Amino acid sequence: MNNFVIHHPNICSHPFGTPNKTISISASAAGDSSNTTKELRVCTNKSCRRQGSMDVLQVLSGIAPPDISVISCGCLSRCGSGPNLVILPSATFVSHCGTAARAAEVMSSVCGGGSTSTSLEALSLRKKAELAIDNSDFTTADILLSQAIDLNPVGGIHHLYKYRSVARLGMNNNIAALEDAIKASTLAPNFPQAYICKGDALMAMEQYDAAGDSYSMALHLDPSIRRSKSFKAKIAILQEKLATTNG
């Protein structure tokens, strides 16, 4: 059974408490609080960053289920034992989380179980698919993402459907792209990128009013995308289409 080091804090002046003792706890035992755990904060301050916390943050973000958020944070006052992260709301600290395997181990415990190797394999396939999409090799991306989805990983599957929607739209398979976007938004209702993909598929199908609704939902979930050049371009095209259709 996989083990990793955690700290059980006392409540004090530090925002997350200071450690009372350090123990080794099994992944299954850590998973007992999975029903209440909703957030992982990864220290990306200087010391932890040098020890690879940015890579850990990327891995955790890629394999997290929709109901568990992963964000960066400032120093957790455990310099020298990093990379460090804290699991909330239990305020459980994890030290020496410096590899993809250890990050997957932590996520598995937070989720209450699941294969760490499957999660990492699915993430690896997704990364290869992203490169294929960047190179407009949409058929290869579709194959890779389908393989990843078939693995049924513990988390990150909504990202897989989102990227497969992009790939299938690139293949002009608009209906399948829409289905994948809908699947992503069903799995992760607060995932703005899923609604953007849905809007893109609806645009390709010339369903402009519905596309506008999807883009509006994405903007509602994440107002910061209003500043995105690519999103602005989508809205400009939509407005042109609506003006032509309604005119």
C-alpha cells in the first residue's frame, strides 16, 4: 500500500495551523475524508518551485475530478520539506510531493481510491493529443483521447471529452463534437471550457442562438475570459452571423 507523509495541524495563528506531529498514513486512510475534501493548494513559492511544485500542480490539475479544485498558493512554512501542499477543508499538509507518481497517490487518497497508474496514463495520452491538436492532426488526437477515456481514470475525464470535442470539430464531425462538449459539461457543470466547445460546435452547425447561450454560460462561469483574444474573436463572428441571419 502506498504511503506518504502528512501533518495533522493544531489551529493557531497560521492560516492552516502548525503541525502537531508528523506521521505516515496509508492512502486508504487519507481517503476517509474524501466526502468533504474539495481543494488542494500547492505551494509555488521559491523553495517548493525549485523542487518541482509547478510540475506537481500541473499533474494534480490534470487528474482532478470536477468537484476537487487544484490551485497554487504561497509559502506553507515548510521550506526544505517540499514540494508542499495542503488539502482543504481538513487542513491536511502533505510534504515531499515531488513526483508525478506521488501527486497521483495524493489525488487517489483524496478521491477515496482509484488507480494512480491509470490516471497518469490517461494524462500522458491527453498531453500527446494536445500536441497533435496543435499540429492539426485531429485524427491522431481523437484516437489518443478515446484511448484515455476508455481507461476510465478517477479524475480529469471532463478534460478528455473537452479536447476530443476540439479534435472532432477539427475533423468536421460536428455532431460528435457537440456530444463530447455536452458530456464534458454534464460531468463538470462549472467547467467554462466545455461550454465554449459546445458553442463552437453549435456555430459549425449554424445554430447561432444556441451557440450564443453556450458562450454566455462560459462567460458567466468565468468572467475573465472576456479578455481572451480568441473568445473575443468567437463573439465577433457570432455577432456577424446573427446580424446576417436576423437581417
